[in-house]
Amino acid sequence: MAAPSEERCEFATGLNADYFEPEKESLLRTTETGQWRCPHHKFTPTDGPDDGYDFCPFHLGHKPNHGSAVLEDTAELCVWLITGSTEQVPGLSPLPSDLRNYARLENDSTRFETGERTQFIGAVFDEFRVDYRTIDAVSNAPVDLREATVNDVASFQSASFEQPLLLSGAVFDCSTTFVDTTFAERTEFQQTQFTEYADFHHATFGAWAEFSSTTIAGEANFRGVNFDHGIFAMNMIFDGAADFMAATFAAVANFTGSVFRRGAVFSSTRFLGNATFRDVSFGGPVELSDNFVDDTDVDERWQHIAVDDRRVQDAAVVFRNLTCEGTLNLINASIDGNVYIASSTMAGAVVATDISVDNGPIELNFTGSETISGRVATGSEPVEYDFSEATLGELEIGDSNVDSVRFNKTTFDGFDFGKHLDVFVSMEWQLHSEQASPSECENTYLRAKNGAKQVGESRAVSEFHIRELRHRRAGYLKLLRETFPGFQALKASTKLLGNLTLAVTCGYGERPLRPVVASMSVVGVFAILYATIGISLPYEGATKYVTFSLESFVALLIGQPETTSSVVSLFVALEGFVGAFMIALFVFTFTRSVSR
């Protein structure tokens, strides 16, 4: 049991909040009315009222006539009770004698039930400083600071909490620092209020971290944080920018229903389990300041990212150099800006469906990301995709309202072109950007052709092959212009002529009607030539020269027609050679088109 009733703090509070589960919390003792009553002794200082206060030092702030009695050293007293200490810690300001006596009274008491000594629900602190301290309780009972209030200073830098820490419903009415803090056991910040910025830079959560329904009014710095057993952050509200650069989520990271009013950055973040951002709202664009002075390169590093890439500046959520080994879930997210998923490794699926934006179109940027799979379908909103230098796996683009798609130097590894023929047809099979060089464009279409071959989509193979060789021709032309006059220009012109011949005569082997049209043109040209020469023919009528030219064209099949002039024989032989080449080209192109 707690302190005797007549000596016991009179503070009591209801347990109606979601984070209280009295039926499951055997360590919480409740009254007949279902309230929790503080188990600690009343505080009787030497310079206080003759009969002391009605409340303990932790709850003095809850009674108007006790408010002025809230002490600066209440947090240190709290640590003494948690750790069972009765001795002054070297290097710290000495605890006032009244509080030392109170600590000895509490620690010597045999009336505490298991866990009651570390219960401080509803406590009020002006300052809470435990920098570089190890908070290790005498039992493994949770340190219960639910609904506590810190008014002026909250600093836990490099502190280590060895027991479960419960801070649900707490109010930090000041800037809060948990830099390099270690939370060895379960940590709960459910429905916690941070009225200014919260800095968890390089903190380590050794067990589950619960942040559901928490509000952070200022910037939230979770850079380099290790969540060793995942995080539940459903329905969180980030009024300032949220910085998760280089954070590691070893298990599930669940941000379902959360609101990022100034956007979020997940650069170099590692999700080793599923990352869920379902029903999330991202405001934007992302803006990070230099509030976190412990990391002197924060502003410079962020400016480097923002200035170098306009798409980052316009983004509401940034996943850069991300590693996600589970599913990245963005279902039903509301975004005021772009989604930037760049240079990332996606071992699992990306599910981004029913996304909406306030100022469309949506831009989903996957630049440089590896093995993107899953389903992306934003709904009725127009969407711009950028897969530049990315690797596309079994990704399904389910949008009917695709505004544009960029595939500059993209690698296709299992991407099903057959499911997306309508998208490519609407784009007229153009994958490159206008700014890309001919060699970059050629490389892009080569990769696309190889990817289409991998999944057996012959139509896509054909279209990408044509565009690959078109841009190779553009590269020859560019080289010719840059090196003229010179030997390199001569080589480029030769290759350009050969490429152009293939384009005109057979559409690079992909257009079977081209050889037919080219053959008819050859027959027509030679017919005009024969008419100009004025050779005598055994035929009559207006088509006699066309007939003779046609016989010459198929000379390989039916034999060369008789001529009386060596000059005419030369032309007939030349046309026969061209005809044989065109017939072979037609057979090749036709066979190729049928096999497609």
C-alpha cells in the first residue's frame, strides 16, 4: 500500500484517457470511484505551512494556493525516488534539505506496493533536467509520468532510461531535447503535447516506441534515431517540418492518419519492415531551419539538397537515399506538393493509391531508386511520374489520368509493359525528356527494349528499337557537326547514311510496308530513267517502261530482260541488285513483324 491515508498526497485523477487501461495495469491502484490517487507522502517543508501541504512535491502545481511552492529541484527528487537514491550525485547542485529528507522518507518507506514508488501521474515540473544521467529504477516497474507537465525546461540529453517510460498525455510547454537519449524499454508518448520543437536527434529506442496522436507544434528532429523495434505514430500531428534523415526503423513504421503540415524528410532513412503512410496528409513544401544547434551542418546540408534540386524544393515529402525492405504504403495520402523518392532501394512494394493534392498535378519522383515494385494509382488527379535512373520491377501504374512519365536512363527489371500499353501509346512511346542528349536517349530506349524483351512484350520491343536507332542517328549527326571537317566527321557521315537508309527502306526492320513502298519507288525511278534514255522495247503502251523496270527489279527471280546496249544492261543489273536487296529486306521485315 501507499503512504498512510492521513499522510498521503490528496491528488487524484480519472483514468478515462485511451492510454489508461486499468484492467490491464495491475500496478495502478484505483479508488472506489475509479480514480488514481497519488501514493506519495504529503510535503511538509520547514518554511511551509505549519501542517504542511495537502499534496506531494510533484502535485503542488495543481492547487492554486500551492502553485508558488513548485520547486526547481522536483525533477531531481523524482530521480532520487526512481533510483532509490538517498545520496547527493557528485557534480550536481545539492538537493535542498527538505527534499533530501522527503526522499529519505519515501525511500525508507515499506508501505509502497510494487510500482507505486515510480508513479508520478499528473506531476508538474518547472524544469526537468537529467542530462547524461542513467535512470535505473530499483524494480522493473515503469516510470509513469503520464499527464505530467514541464513548464520551462525539458532536457534529457544523453540520458538513459533503463525501465519502461510512460509519458502519454504529458505536456512539454517548452522546447524539448532528447538528443542521444537511450530508451532501453518500452516508451510511450501517446497523446503527448510538445508546444515547441522536439529534438530526438540520435536517440535510441530499444523497444516499441508509441507516439500515436502526439502533437509537435514546432519542428520535429528525429535525425539518426534508431527505432530498434518499430514505431506506432498513428494520427500524429507535426505542425513544423518533420526530419527523419538517416533514421532506422528496424520493424514496422506506422504513420497512418498522421498530419505533416510542413512536410517531411526521410533522406537516407532505413525501413527494415513495412512503412505505412496510409491516410496521411503532407503539407509543403518542406522547410527545415537550423534550430537544432547540436548538428551544425543541418542547415548547410539541407540547403545543398534543396538548391541542387528544384524538385526537392517543391516536395511535401522527401524519401532520399531511402532503404525500405518492406512495403512503403502511401494509400489515400493527401499531399500539398510533390512526392520525392530519389536514389532509394525499395526491396518491397510501393503502394501509392488514391493520392490527392491541393494544387495538382501530383508529381511522384522516383529518380535513382532501385527495384520499384507494387502499385501506384493516384485516382482522378493528373499525375506526373519521374523514373529517371531508377530500376522498375513489377510496378503497376494504375492511373488513367497520366499527365507525363519520364524514363530517362531507367532500367526495367520485370516491369510489365503489356499492362501499360495505353500509357505508352498516349505518350507516343516517348520516354526521354527534351533536355536529354542523343546518347542518353539511345541508352534509355536500349534499356526499355531490353526490359520489354525480358517480359516478352514484342510491340514495346519494336517501338523502343526504332527510337533507339533514331537517337543513334541523332548522335551521328551531332558528331558530324562537332568534328567537321575531319576523319571523325567522315566516319560519322558514313554511319549516318547507313542508319538513314535503314530508316527509310524498312523502318529499322520494324515496318514491313516500308520495303514495299521503297521497292515501288525504285521501280518508278528506273522507269523514268529508261524513258529518259529512250531505249527501244518490245512493248507498247504507256506502262512499257514501268513493265521493263519491274522485270529488271525482279531479275534475280525471273532472269534479266534482253537489252541491246551495254549502258542499259548496266542499269538493269544495278536495278536487279537493288531489287534483290529489297526483296530480302522485305522478307526479313515481314518475318520479324509476324514474330512480334
